[in-house]
Amino acid sequence: MGEIEKKIQIENQNISMVFGEFDSNIKKIEQACHVQIINRGDDIKIIGEEKGVIHAENVLHSLEVLTKKGEAITEQNILYLLQAKDEFKEIEKVYDDFICMAMNGRPVKPKTLGQKKYIDLIKKNTVIFGIGPAGTGKTYLAMAMAITAFKNEEVNRIILTRPAIEAGEKLGFLPGDLQQKVDPYLRPLYDALHEIMGADAFMKNMEKGLIEVAPLAYMRGRTLDNAFIVLDEAQNTTPEQMKMFLTRIGYGSKAVITGDLTQIDLTEGKRSGLLESTKILSGIEDIGIITLTNKDVVRHPLVQKIIQAYEKFENKKRK
């Protein structure tokens, strides 16, 4: 097929944002779509094979829509749109779903279709399983939803938990008392709470017992009413631990279970409670299950490439 040329219009006040500093955004689009993009004032000329021209046009249009919504155009936005097929309209709506404001003034909201579906499942269900690789925002978004529910007085407290040590919770060889031993494994949860809620608010609510960050073993024998509970790193629970946790959920509570099935650290021969529970509970009303993919990674673009490389390697090993 030969080259085609297409003219589109972008409003003058949006061109600098869409094009990026030194046309950095345009260079990425040109390289990915194998097109040439020429700026002629309001008129933008796209030259290349028809398929690439159409894709570049859709990406440029969506970037302008995001600019009009007040979204900062980031490398993640661009790479995600370049991977899109026919979901451009749906992607443009993703950014309308505001969760809360972080302490640095940055709005917390979904950035991919997968993340949007994840948030919708949390809103609609009592128990939600969020499964996916590192960098997909599973824990961070769940905690943002927990803090929002707490501030809106939909729940009375927040409980955050994870297996204390991935491979069997062997704490005895670590220095310090029990709290000092488990704190390093709960640190990512503390960090997210500080970033979204602020250190002062977190400490005040922690002292009042309204926020609890504890290893999974602490959940045994309890009934958790009117709470938003997040179980993180759930791939490292045993089936017995997962059953124990799920049967703690009381009236007025919501539980989000997150994990990455590619990073199971249990000793050989032990089954993952996360893997088993999603098979057992699939199809039950009021339980939502979603699997995020490398397309939903919102960390450095290199993280997505690393995950893809590992997926290819693991697939080859299975053959």
C-alpha cells in the first residue's frame, strides 16, 4: 500500500501540550506508528501508511481530549494510547473517575481501562480480588478507596494486612520485638498511607485504633465489622490462611485482596491461597475478580518491558 496524507485540527491552545516539550510526544507517535507528523498552525498533517495514519490520528485526538480535561500528558498516557486498538473513547473516560486527592495535591484516579474496571468492582462488591503484575496500582488504588470510604464515614476503620514473611512467616531470626520484626514487611502499606492521607492524620487515626496495619496472623479469631480491609501480597497466603481471612469479614465491611501470581514465595509444595480461592469463589454474587495485565502498568515504561520479557521466558519454559 502507498502513503496517504491526512489533515486534522488541534485547537491552538492545546498544541503545545499535545506535542510536548521539543515535540517529544510527537516523536514517540511518529516512531510507533511509522508516520510523519507536520504542524501547520491549527492544521496537523499526518503522512504514512493508512493503518499508521489512522492510529496516529486517534492517539492525537485522545491526547487533545485529555488536555481539555486538564490532564497532564505523560509518557504513560502516550504509551498506553499507542497500545490501544479500538478503545480510545473508553480510555478518554477513564480519567473522569476521581478517587481522592493525595497530600502532594495530585489527584488519585485510574489511568488504564483495567484500573477503571478494578475501581468499579470495588464500588459494587463486598469482596474483590485484584490480581496482576507489579506496577499495576492494585494496592495503591485499593488503599485510596479505603481512605475515601473512611473519610466519607462509609466504614469506621481501615485494616491493612499482608503475610508477615512470604516464605512461612519465620520471624524468630530477626532482631527486635514482634512489631519491629514485622514492620519491614508492612512498610509499603505505611508508605502508601502517608502519601495519600498524610503522616499526621495517619498517626492520629492509628493511635485511636481507627487504622490498623498488621500481619495476617493477627486476623485469626476476629470478626471485622464496618471495616475496609486490604489484604496485600495475597499470593503468599496458604489456602488455610486465605479461608481464615475471608471468614473474618463482618457486616458493613469490604475486603480487597491483591496479589501477583507470578511472584509466589511460598515453599515448594505449598499451594497459593490466592490462586485456589479465585477458582473456588468465581461466579459467586458480590465477589469481584479482575486480572490486570502488563498494559495496566503505570510505573516506569521499563517495568512493562521487564514484565513482558519475563512472561515470554516463562511461556518458553512451559513448552
